[in-house]
Amino acid sequence: MTNSPAENLDLEPLNLDQNLGYGPKPIPVSRDQEIGDLLSRCIASQTLARLHRSIQDGHAMVLRAFAERTASAAVRSGSATQLRIGLVALLLTLDGAEARDGWTILPLFYDAIARLRLDPSVFIESVRQTIGDRLVVPFAEFLRRSDKSLKAMGYSAGTDADGFRYVRNW
């Protein structure tokens, strides 16, 4: 008997001790692809709920770093698909004990949607269909804020040696 994709959920790419210093590294690095592949497999096999239940605090920190990096990468490449995977990663982390840390990253996705000239309602609906009604709520709540700017959460749009990058100002 073979195992289903749900039974083979490998969270190794999300281990905090193997991702020290991951956030500020150049974009891309191989870890970006590994985490993106894990999320894509979970989306394709409809095991995001299982992944969500398996996420621990250290995993959430890595997923938030991935989300921040992916927002920049999506703007660089003009990829709505990449942006969607990054937002899914972030939304998976917004209901745990340290969820507040993830809220600071939401403006990157709001800004990236505009930079990519995506229809926000269509984009959010595609994310909702991927992740479900309950997990998309934090982004919907964020969209109701009066100040959704990068500056409000301590970010700015900038560049690094490889191109566009969201920059932390804190």
C-alpha cells in the first residue's frame, strides 16, 4: 500500500534551526523553491488543512519569512501565482500565538497586488478558494483598515543587487 500525499507531509523545509538567517538572504535561494514546492504540493493534493494543523511556532516564523521574500520575488517576476503562494503561506500563520507578527507583512501583499495590476477582488477570491473562508479572514480584515501602506508597518519599496525588494525599516 502506498502512502497518500497527506501522509507524506515533510515539514523539514520549515524547521527553524535549518533556516537561521533565511529572511535577509538574496532572492532567490534554494530554500524558497523548497518551501514553495511544499505549499504547491499541499495545494494540489488538498492537504493545506493538514499542513495548517501541523504548523508550530518555528514553522510559522519560516513561513512568514518566506511570505515576505515571496512578495518581493512576485513583484520582480510579475507572477500572480507566486504572490498567491506567498499570501497562502502567510495566512497559514495568522491564527497562532504569534499571529500578530504576521500582520506586519500584509501590506506587502496589498502593495504587490497594485504593482502587478491585479484585480484585488479576483485575486482574493482565488486565495479564498485555495485556503478557505476562515483563513482568508485576516487579509479581508486588513483590507478594511484605513492605512494599508507599507510605511504603516515599517516597510518601504526598495531594491537590492538583484532587483525590487521590500525593505524593513525597523
